Amino acid sequence: MGRVVVTGMGIITAIGNNVAENFDSLISCKHGVGPISYLETSHKGEIPAAEIKLSNAELAARSGITEPDFYTRTTLFGLIAAQQAFDSGISRYDIKDNKRTALVSSTTVGGMDKTEKYYHDYLESDRYSRFVQTHNCSDSSMKICDHLGLRHTNITISTACSSSLNAIMFGARLIRHGLADRVIAGGTDALSKFTLNGFNTLMILDHEHCRPMDAGRKGLNLGEGAAYIVLESAEEASKHNKEILCELSGYANANDAYHQTASSPDGFGPYLAMKGALDMSGLKADQISYINAHGTGTDNNDLTEGLAIDKIFAPNIPPVSSTKPYTGHTLAAAGVVETIFSILAIKHQLLFPNLNFRQRIEEHNFEPIKNLQEAEINHVVTNSFGFGGNDSSLVLSKY
Amino acid sequence: MEAYIRGIGNISPQNSWDNAVFPGEMVLYEGNRLKCIEPDYKEFIKPIQMRRMSRTLKMGVSAAGRCLRDAGIEAPDAIIVGTGLGMMQDTEKFLNAILDNDEKFLTPTSFIQSTHNTVGAHIAVMLKCNKYNLTYVHENISFEEALLDSLMRIKEDPSEKILLAGIDELTDEYFTITDNAGFWKKDIEGNSELLKHSSSGSIAGEGAIFFVVSGEEHPGNYARFAGVDTFYKPLSDDETESFIREFISSRGLEFQDIDLLITGMNGDNEGDNVYRRIQEKMFPGTPTAYYKHLCGEYYTSSAFASWLGAMIIKTGSYPESIIINGLRPEGAVNNILIYNQTNNTNHALTLLSTC
Amino acid sequence: MEELIKKLKVEIIEVLNLEEMEPGDIDSDAALFGEGLGLDSIDALELIVLLEKNYGIKIEDPKDGRKIFFSIRTMAEFITENQK
């Protein structure tokens, strides 16, 4: 099968409105978690989150949108990040024919921010009916296509917190099957009352800054954001003399098949995902230079993810970090956000720290990266695991 | 890219559960809403599992079980689900609890079951299936996206047996919301009158339709998915035509090879005119059918069309009520083109052929 | 205590949707989780909300639930001790 490479990227998270700003925050250990100020919720002041510090009107203005009301926050993030990816990997190279450019996007709750605002109105009259379909997960994908002028393959995936890694995987397969020349793949999710309260009922939200991979971890912080990368075949990229950011050398999707929310005690699904991605890449475990963990900060995830890492990589466990203390858990976007962080690690040969780590988890045989450090980084594994046991992993390699 | 249909499990507003009986007799509904005829769930779900399940989930798990049994398979190599709306019942329950109690005293069950991948995930847990598991959520092309994934996987490994689904449930609240928004005809007597009203809107429906698809030949195979493609907001009818032309020719077929065209006509005047223009220009001599009077309009209704097409190919017979242009297929039906679109936005083409 | 136990059984059947069960089917001393009634971690979270909503008792750490919700009787005892 042909080699698939990454040639462009775009991102907006609580630590920056583009790739450069996100990188600056990563290397200066500047995180985006704090009191909630944009989301209207009665949990303000009680539960922190990693919000993007822009109002919907400000976000819309950045995309040149004059009627911001018709756009959900999820869509507004998507437009910004997808446009950046498009500019950096496609339009910069003067590629104008986008007939064979596909969009593979993902989201968990779609336009829930509008739905929770108008739900009772929807039931009573047609006053706000024009917003009904912004609830659909595909609303953001379709508006991104409108914005970028894409009119062919237009896919939307939703597998909870692993969504955007599956979008990347699907994009790579479209290219390998010759169904597209270029794919913009990623995901977008805005913070909503629905998800904030949902995670709160599961009692897995840390009321302080989260501490993934730490013995004293108390849960996760929710975040919001969007990110997209441009995928294409190595031949197509070299035909246009493109800067190749990395190669997507392996990917796998597996299911834990254990419980709707809890991970199996030994992290069997995560093990299968990482093992599958490694097998496809043809690499041995000891060739991996860095693991960007899913590392949400919940008791269950971090314990079982660590056990799965141990099972594959021991005794030479590579440097591991969760970057979620920077961005919060951005749900559908998490996988692609962390893919971009992994690409930045390869590009700059830097390992990003796992903020807030103090004490090793008793059952783990490793400690995560404590400080920013230089290292030779050739191959990175990045993980995303979600509700419903949906587990996915990628291997990204220096090209 | 192609895949054989090896097994079927279909819960719809028609008598499709039994599969052995082709719906020559249409189940009639009054008004603008069609509801699934539900099977006895106890055959597939234990009471302790059932207690938390929404109707969608019960339909999904049961149709999956029926489908696997039909194919003679215990566990599939992949579970791939298309759903336009996901888990509306649990989403509404949690949303109402948030709004009614000012974010207090909320419980997790409806939240965790509100995620769009719940049906695929539950089937995986019940079958202890650790394999590939994905959910597509793109309005009226969700099923086609799941099908495209399935076809790619079978090309990657023809021995795989994939559980492929299109599932959407119509809850009372979502019906009210979409009725307020003008999605459904106000004055229609029933589903048999769907194309007789020159007005906007359609009739609401739902369904849970599962297929086992594989690259392997088998005497029990129903039909063969021979291709799928989608396109978005064509600039003109000419562009729509060229997409359809390319789709057919790239499968090595000519227009006259299409024995039956199944359109997604749903009674909505403006949308149906798109089909009429294409049909008259490109398929003037082709027997043309519709199916939404049988299952109603819903995001993954094209899975019902695929089931209908597969049954027509397998049995050689068809329900009389589906024909809309007076032309009937003569002799064997070898190739069926399914064309579904909504508001001239997301268009999907699926080709079904004999095995 | 027996009154409270009876009341709890009715409430649990309702919040956990144990549709086919009667209060008499639940043994006051049998384990609710695992081998007993077969409840799981999500049910435990539902029971935490039940305590808060119906009895005004807040449990901060879900891990505490394991002991409190061992059986209907342990639950009733916990409520009696902690209710203001």
C-alpha cells in the first residue's frame, strides 16, 4: 500500500488560535485551564475547563462570517482550523482543482450548544426551527465544505473521544484506495452544558487542574477546540514539491467490548489499538521515541492505558506524556489535536511535559515526562480512547 | 469495490422482520408518521441488559442478532453503523433533565447512552467483539458512508464478514420538533397517498436495518453491493448528471444495464423535481421506483432501499406500489441503481447487482 | 429501619428500571453488585444521586459507594446514621 503523509495542519484550542500559538504554549508550559467564562452554566466557578477565549461573534469574524447566529460554536471552530489546514497544505501550493479533495470530519455532540439553547422553543413553535438541523453532527462538516468549496466526499464520524483519530484513519484509506488525492481530516467540539453535566454525573471531572498519569489524579478537565490535518500520498505530495510534516505509518481501531464507559481492567482495547498500529507500521516497540497518551486524568483510563503501554513496551518504555493538562479533553478533537502535537514533537525534536505530575501510579512501571526536553524523535504513538470502548492509535514517523 | 450481502435483519414500518415474506401487502398508516413494527426483544436481550436500553438500542441489538443468525455467523470482523441522529431518546432525556432541574440531580445513564456510537458499542459488548468498530453520522448519507467503509475493508481483506447498519429512531419529541419545522405534510391521509400531494414536506419514518456483507461467494447471498458514491451541493443538473454518468461508467456499465432505478422520492415537491428531471433526461426508458411510502423519510432510509433492492434481486419480485413511471422490469433484475438526495444537498448513489 | 428498607427497594426498582422485579424479590442482605443483583458502576452513580435527591446526603467520592451500597440493609443503615 502507498505511503500516506501529512502536508498541512490547522488548530484552535484553549492554548492558541493556530499552530504557532499552540507550539509556543507547549514549550512555555502555558496551559489553558481556568474558570468557565463563556459557557452559560450553573457550574461556573465550581468546575474549571479549557475554553477558547473568543466569543462566537469574534470567532465568526475570523472566518468572515456576517451572520454568526446560524453557526454553532462547534462549526465556528471547525471553519477556523480547517481553513488553516487548507491554506497550509493545499492553497499555498496553488492547487485549485478540489474535485478530488475530501473532508473527513468528526464531532461528538455536534451543534448541542444551539440545541440546549432552543430546545424548549423547538417543541413549542417554529420560532427557532431554522436552527433545528444545526444539531446534526454533519452540520459542521457541511459548512466547512461550503467554506472551502469542497463538493465531493464529505464524511462525518462519531465514536466519542476517539472520533478524530478514526477520521484520520478513514482519510488515509480513501487515499490508499485511490478515492481521493487529498483529505482534510480532523474534528471539532465546543464545550456544552450537555457534556459538562454528563461528565459531572460520572463524577470524573477534576475540580482543580487535572493531573494525568499521577497517583493522586481526580479526573479530567473538559476543553474545546478543532484541528485538521491534510493527508495525501507521498507521490502526490512530491509532485507538488510539498513540505512533508510526517508520515502516517500505522493506524488501528479496536473495541474494548467490556463496558459502555469503563475500560477493561487490563486495558485490552487500548493494547489492541497500539499493537495494531505498530504492526501496520512494521516497527518494533523499541523504535518508538515518544507516546502521546490519551491520559485524561481519570482513575480508570490512566491506570489501564499505562498497563497496556507496559504490556507492549516493557522493559524499554519510551517517554510518555499526556498533553491534556494544556488543552483539557477536547473530546472528538482530542485525537487530531494530539496528532498535531506529536507532529510538532517530531518537527522540533522536543518532548512535551506531562504537567502536574507528582507521583507515579503504583501499578505503573514508568513516570511520564516531567520537563520539556530535547530528544531524537523518529516515531511517535498517539492514542485516543472513547466511550463505547472505541480505541484508536496512530504511529507517526519522521519523513 | 464490492461486497456480497450474506445476511439481513430489518425492523421497519413494514412486515420486514421475517424476511421470508416480501411485502406485497403494504402496511398502511394514517397521517404523516410511520412507526416500526417491533419484534419480541426478549429473544435477543436479557432483562438485566434491557432495563437501560432505549428503543433505538433494543431495535439495533435485535436486528443485529437476527442478521447474524441469518448469515450463520456468531461474531463479525467489523461493526460499522450509519445513523443520522444517533440516540435521540437518551439525548432528549438528559437534555430535558438539564433544562428542567437547572443542572441539578442528574444521573449518568442517559448521558452515557446518548453518544452516537452506542449501538455499535453495545453490540460489541454483547458479542465480545474486539474488532474494528465505527459510526458514521452524516444526515441522509450516513448509511452510504458506513457502506463505503465496508467496501474498502472488504477490498483490504475479502474474507471479512462485516456487520453493516443503518439505524434511526423517530421519537415523539423529535417528531414534534421536525413537525413544527415543517418537515412533514399536514394534510395527508396516509402513506399510500405520498406522491399524490403536490406540496412540501414528507412523511416521517424510522428503521433499524442490518446487513452482513462479505467478499466471499456463498449460496445464501442475496445480492452484491457493486459501488457507492456521494456528492455534495452540485452546481447544476448537468453536474449531477455527470456524477451519475461517471458512477455508472466507472463500474463498467451502460445506462441500459440499469434494470431498475430506485429513487428517494418522498413527496416533497421541490426535492422530487430533482429526481424527475434526472429521470426524464437520463433514464427515460428505465423502470423507476420509490420506497419512502413504505418506511417513511428518515436519515438512513437508504438502508431500507438497499434491503428492498437486495430482495428484488434475490426473489425476482417486487411490491406493485413502488413503481412510479408505469414501466416494469422485464425478466431478471441484474442491476439496481439507488439514488437518494435531500434538498439537492447530499446526494448518494448505490449500485446493487446480482451475485 | 424495616420501613426504610421497603421504601428503598421501591425507589431502587424505579431509578434502575428493574421493571420485572417486585420489592419482595430483593433480599435485604444480599449483595447488590456483582453476583447478587448484578448491578454495575453506573448503577452506583445512580444510587449516589438517589441519596442526594431523596435523603439530602452527598457522597463526594464514588469509591465510598462500594461499602454503602453493599446491600439494601447497609444502605438503610448509612441513611439512618447520616440523615440530619
